Amino acid sequence: MTEEYNQLLRSAYKIAERKGQGTNWDTFKDCLLEELLIQVGAPAESKDEQIILDATTTERIYKK
């Protein structure tokens, strides 16, 4: 687990706590994608649609 990964998790928690208010969503999304690509061993700047799909797809659904 990288330091960036931990920071993104902390950011996600704070964003959830604020219910998204005051969030730069485009930058947050880009940072998440970069870290997800790193986690699957792909280059952080990858533009390959299949690699991005593999890195960002999950079966888990978060519901209450």
C-alpha cells in the first residue's frame, strides 16, 4: 500500500463526511484512477480502455 493510497482513502472518508460539498471531483477522480492503475501494475498514465476498466470495476455494491 502506498502513501498516496492511504491519503486517497482519508480524502474519500472526509468527502463522505461532508457529503461531497467543496470537493474538486475532477481532480479527485484523476487521483483515484492513477492510484488504481498503480495498484494493478499498470502505468499511472495509461489510457488503455481495457486496463482502466479492469482497474476500476468492482462487484462490491455499498448499500445500507
